[in-house]
Amino acid sequence: MDLASRYKGVVGLVFGNDNSSSTEDSYVERLLDRISNGVLAEDRRTAISDLQSIVAESRAAQLAFGAMGFPVLMGVLKDEREDFEMVRGALETLVGALTPIDHVKGPTNEVQPALMNADLLSREPESISLILSLLSEEDFYVRYYTLQLLTALLTSSPNRLQEAILTIPRGITRLMDMLMDREVIRNEALLLLTYLTREAEEIQKIIVFEGAFEKIFSIIKEEGGSEGGVVVQDCLELLNNNLRHNASNQILLRETIGFDPLISILKLRANTYSFTQQKTINLLSVLETISLLISGGPDTDPSKDSNRTTNKAVLVQKKVLDHLLMLGVESQWAPVPVRCAALRCIGDLIAGHSKNLDALASKVLGEEPQVEPALNSILRIILRTSSMQEFTAADYVFKCFCEKNDDGQRMLASTLIPQPHSMTQSPLEEDVNMSFGSMLLRGLTLTENEGDLESCCRAASVLSHILKDNIQCKEKVIKIELEAPTPSLGTPEPLLHRMVKYLALASSMKSKDGKSNTGHVFVQPIILKLLVTWLANCPSAVHSFLDSRHHLTCLLELVSNPSATVCTMGLAAILLGECVLYNKSSENGRDAFTVVDTISQKIGLTSYLLKFDEMQKSSIFASIKSSQPRRPLTRSNAASMADIEDVDENDLSDKKNNDHPILSVIFDAHFVNFIKRLEENIRESIVEVYSHPKSQVAVVPAELEQKNGENDKEYIERLKLFLEKQCFEIQGLLGRNATLAEELAKTGGGGSGSSQAEQRAGGISERVQVDTLRRDLQESSQRLEFLKAEKAKAESDLSMYRNLVGKLESDLKSLSNAYNSLEQANFNLETEVKALRSGDAAPFPDLEAVKAEAREEAQKESEAELNDLLVCLGQEQSRVERLSSRLEELGEDVDKLLEGIGDDAGLPEDEEEEE
């Protein structure tokens, strides 16, 4: 070993050569020389006894011993095992050298000799192995001081000693054997194992396979269970170390000895009304054990989730729920920390487990005839207890009961039936016979004094759990109407309106000195939590909220109130944002645009959005993490946790704008994350409102109607001008709104860092530009569709006129054929006349006269038909001209359309002359 040279270098560097310690150095050196070189055994024993005394009392002696004493005493332990007195003296001296001397106060940055000695000794694995081997000695004191030395080493250098013990064969086994030794040694070994198993999973597994569970519960039973002393506490701490985040050990416990020995510790025996401090600590320790078996950790391993689910089912089968309800609800003499821990265990036991939820819902407490459901009793604790810690623990039960339990939420909501005003004013003792809903509504609607306002906020917290993520329950509770405090002076009002009324009442209450009442620092945030939960994804709730204009005014005042806490202003801003985000109303004065416009006028959108960032920076929101493991119960903190006290609200009086510490429990990680997501959606919704027109035009303006005496060309030109003007105005409006939206995004995100603000602003700017382009494309598409419709109509008219022209041309051709036939008949007659003349026939009438007469009649008939046809053709020609001009305005080539028309038929050009 080269311990001495290494230590001297460290001591010389840290402390220098102080002459004040030279006396102790020389004295320690002489004693070590007598121990190592002495001839007489008695003289050596006396020297080691003197060394033990001075090392236990002097820091300088501890330093001197560390510099040169370890090799000497380790040699004694190794070579003189038969001399128990020398070995005991050496062990006691080593314990003294590793024990800090508390009564000597030095500078805070001064190196502690005891810690340096422990670090030096733990660096040598051979030394640890040698010390462990002493546990097999028969001498009682040798084993006792060996355990004390290991405990002192473990306190100063836990990691190094854990690694050393794991490398030593049968190291853990030797320690476990000490649990079956005499009581004093057993207790020392128990204390050593509690230090050794902290954050050491490998050692935990070895200890469990060495039969730790059986030995632990055997000692607990021997010591008297929860009525036992500190040994029971040490046993339970060791048990908890082996079960914490260790699924394999939990499975081994469940499948070997089971949970019965654990549950038996919870049973209150004959002395039910007496709770000493040690009994309280023991009960808290066993409740911590149950919590470790059933509560979720930071991991999301499916196998561990399955293990927790199995643990919950087995524990409920073993009737642990009855014992927890006895400790947390029925036992009025149990200390507040025990009741709180039992209630939290109930919450963890039912969370996410449908059978356990049903088991709690069906539990009844008390004895006939005074029995009531367990949930009613827990609600009464919430409404009546004077301890804020007990309120939050009982509230946690309802949070776990309602989480992802739609049937349970509907069951509780179905009992919310308003009672007559006379019943709500009955004494509190009569609420035993009330239903759950009646008791909850009573808590929500008591008289408007200071004490009842706190009770109202507690009931509001329970109602928020019932309404969370359940649209059916929200719709049902919206319909609940309450009688006015004085029925003759008012009409019934919705429960939602009453809660807003209490919110305003809490902000107006002042203490006697005129300052804000710090007792209500948590009242407003809890009521706001209810309203935020209620309005989330529920347009009908938003509509009911906006039924009264005073509600919006109340929120605006709360957001801008300088005396309100950061959390209160932020939640009020979130509630205003929900009135925009979930607003489906199109009524004037209630729509989303009106709410945003009101916020802009009364507060300013920049100031409004800054409330979000201030809230996220507040201590309540910044300190919330996804999972906050509860602090393990150890010897060092057990007494303080057993004497837990509520937060002193007077401490808050001199801290401006500080949120109540109880809110960090009420506002859990789920709610904080929900608020963060809601905030992002609200920002996007406000940008969306400002990037779009307020409403679509539902009535056709007078400019779109064709005026009397206005031809089609003039009408189309006027429509073009009107549309261009409208498009220009809309583009200007959208451009201004896009600029405003970008500025809004940049200023609103300033509290979360410049880079994040720039990213958010850039994303919103791009989205606004895309929306603008999309609307431009939509308008162009609509205009194109309108032009296509006009073109189709024109083509239809052109086709109709083509058909009409074809028909007229056919009629004209028929008329021409008839005229030709008549001419042919006339020619034939003339031929016959000539033939008759040449045959000297009898005289005939004057043929020329007959022919002239016939020609005249035919010409009259033909002229009449031609006049009619020309009139028709003139009318059609005017129509064709009008249609052609219209098609030219629409961009069509009229000559191309008319190409080929009239080529096949027409009027004959070769009229025959009469003879």
C-alpha cells in the first residue's frame, strides 16, 4: 500500500505545514510507532486505545492518522486476527477516523478529514475485502464495529464501496447473514443494507435472491408491525429500495410470498386512536411501498405497465382498498400526512384500471343506518377539510377516477340535479343524506362570503375533472340552472354564469387593510381552470358564456388587472382565446371577429399575447415536469415528512404576483401541456380571423343587377369595372391583415426567445401568403367559370340561330323549286298552244292575255312570300350582328364560326326572262 505517501501529498497541498497541528502529528506518530513496533502486548493495546480517543476528538489527529496510520491498523487487522482486543481497538479507531467531528466549525470550503480518510480507504479493494472478512469472526464486537466501519465508508463513498462489494466473492451473502444475528448486529446490518441498496440495481437483485423479502417481513412481524420502532422503518426502507423502479423484484415479491404480509402492516390494531410519530413514519413507509407497486414511473416500458396493472388487480383482490379508505377517509384520528398518503394511493390504485374504478364507485362507508358511497365521503373531505394538503390529495382521487373514464364522468354528472334554495341553506350536518351531485352543487353555490368562496373553488376543481374531455357532460351541465339567492328578486341563472360571477367576486374581495386578499390567490386560477376545461372544444359552452356581455368585460378586466397574479392573467387570456377558437356563432356581436376586435381595442393584441409568455415563464408552469417522482422516505427526512404542515399563506403577503404553491399540485403536467397546445391554436386562430374578411357577402349588391335600358355590352363593361374595384379593395384589406398578422406573431412570441419568435413569425407569414394566393386563385377560378358560362350561352344562341337560318334557307329553296315548276308548266302550255295553232283548230281565247294574267297572279303570290321572308331575314340578321359583336367582346373569332354556313343552299341567280 502506498496510502501514506499519497495522503501526505494531499494534506500538504490543502493545509500546508501548520505548526498548530505539529503536536498532534508527533503524538499520533508516536502512538503508531508503539502499535507497530511495541514489544509488550499491553503497551500496544494502551497505544491503540489512546489513538482511538484522540482521533475521535481532534480533526488534526484525523489528518495525521490519515497520513500515516492506515497501513499500521490494516496490518493489525490482517496479521493479529487472534487478538480480538487489538482488532476491536483498530476497528474503533478506523470508525473514529471516518466520522466527521461536528462540533468543530471551520470554513465551508475546508476539506473534511473524515471524508478524505474514507475516500482514501475505499480506493483499496484489498482493504474492503479484508474488512468484510471480519464479519465471519466469532467475537460480537468485531462484527459490530466492522458493520459500523462499512456504514461510515458507505456514507462517504457509496459508489466506490458498492462496486468493491460486488467484486468480492460472497460479499453480499456475508452481509445478509448478519440479518439473522443478534438484535444489535442485525439492526446495524439492516441500516448498512439500506445505504447499500440505494440506486444499485445489481445489489438489489442479489439481496432479493438471498431471501431479503422473507427476512424483512419476519423482522417486521417480530417488531410489532406498524406499532414497532425504528427497526420497522429501516426494514420498510430496505424493502422500498429493492422495489423502486425494479419490475423483476416486484414480480418476485408478488409470486413468492405475495402482498398479504405487506397489507397486514396497514391494519390498525387495538390502539386505533393513538398515532405516535414512529407509527406515523411506519405507516407512511408502507404506503410508499404500495405506491411504488402501483404508480407509474418516468419510463413507458409496456412490460412495466403490465406489471403495475397486475399489481393493482392483486392488491384490490387482497382488500387493500378497504384499509386505504379506513386510513384516508374513515379514521378521523389519523395524522394528516397519513390520510394524504392513503388518498394518493387510492388515486394511483384506480388510475387507468376499469375494475378498480368500479370497485371504488361501489364502495360504501360507515355502518347502518348511516352509510354513504365512498366518493361522497371523499367529496366531503374536499369541501370541509382545513388542510390544503388533504384537499389536494382528495382532489387527486377524483382526477384519477375521471381520467379516461367516460362512464364514470357521466355517472357523476347524472347526479347534478339542482336542489331548492331552502335545502342548500340547510346545516352542513344534513349533507350525509345528499347525493353526490347535490353535495357538489351545494359547494358550488353557497352564500357569497369569504369562506364559502374557497369551498366553491374546491368544488370547481372536482367539476373540472367531471367535464374534462367529455362533451356529453359539458352539454348536460350547461343546461343546469340555479335559483337566485333570493328567488323573489331574480330569475334562475345557468351554472356557467354563476361561476363567472364568483370569479369576478373573488377579484373584488379585499382584506380589511384594503390590500388584495392573499387567501384567494388560488381561488381565481382554480375557477379559471374549470372554465377553460368547460369551454374547450365546446361551442355551445362558448355561446352560453357570451350570452352576457359582462362576461367578456370581466375577463378583459382580469387580463389587464395589475394586482392579479401572472397565472390568473394568463388563464383569463386563454379563456378569451377559447371564445375565438371555439366560436361557431355568426350572430353580430358574438362572433369570433367581434371578440378579437374587442381584445384589440381594450387591451391590444400585443399585450394580450404577452400574457401567454409571462404565464409560461411563471414558477407554476416552468417547474412542471412530465413526471415528478416523490421523494423517498429515509431516516434523514422521515421526521419532517411526518410533521408536514400546510403552506403558510402569510408568507405570501410580501411577495407581489406570486402564485400560490398549492397550484403546482392542482395544475399537473397534463393541464400545463394542454394549455401550451391551446395557446398555439389560439395564436393561429387570431391570425386566421385577421387574415380573412369578417363575413361573406350574402346579399347581391344593386350594382350587379342590369339596369333598365342598358344593353348587354354596357352591362358587361360595368360588371368588369365593379369586379376590378372589389378585387382591388379585397387585396388591399388582405395585405393589411397579412402585415398585421406578421407583426402580431413577432411581438406575441417575444418571450420565448428570438429564434423561436422568428420561426413562428416566418411560419405564420408563409401561411398568410399561401392563404392570400389560394383566395386569389379561387377568385380567378370563379371569374373563369363565369366567363365559361357566358361563352356556353352565346354558343347555344349561335347554334339556335344557325338552325333557324338553315330552316329559312330550306323554305326559300322549296319556294324556288315551286317557281321553277310553274315556269315549266307555263312552257308546256305554250308548246301545246303552238301545236294547236299549227293544226288550224277552232279559235281559242287570246293566249297572250291568259298567260299575262297567270304570270301576274304568280308574281303577286311570289312577291308576297318574298316580302315576308325578307322581313324575317332582316330581323335575324340584326340578331346575328348583335351576337357577333358580343362574341367578339368575349374574344371569339366570328368569321371562323360562320365559315361554311350557306354554301350549300341559296337563292337562284339565273332567273329566266319572260318571252
